[in-house]
Amino acid sequence: MTRGENHSWKPIVTAPRDTAVLVYSLRWGAIVATLDAESGEWRTPMRYPASLSGQDAALITHWMPMPGVPAELTRPRSPWLSLAA
């Protein structure tokens, strides 16, 4: 996350298109999804389901930007060390 950015839940009508964001679904809870600009469908990164059904999409109420990478994973590491080191 970048300092100064507002990372609170926003109304779904303000969600950006073609950008992975966290969405809140009354059915699934918080999931990662992208609103496809061409089709207008919500898609998940795993492509299963390829797109959320119209019924699922109707239950998506809010969105927020994806958080940044954890700070401990951004420091330089030797390639032979595991991420847990």
C-alpha cells in the first residue's frame, strides 16, 4: 500500500475496469476480481468460474485496491534462500 492512499471499501459502482481489486461479495466474502471493460463481467484470476454469474455479480457490493507486497518480501535476498528465511 502506498502511504496516503485510501484503502477503505468503496461502492462497487466506482470500481475501475481491467484492474485486479478486492471485491466484497455477499455470497463469497472478500475475493480478488477484475471488471472486464469489454464484456462488463467480473472475472476471477483463477478463471474458475471464468466469470462470476450475473447472480454472483449482483451480490458484489464494494471494492478496494489490492494491498502492496509485504515489506519483508521486498528486501534483497540471496537466490538460494527460501522466502521463509
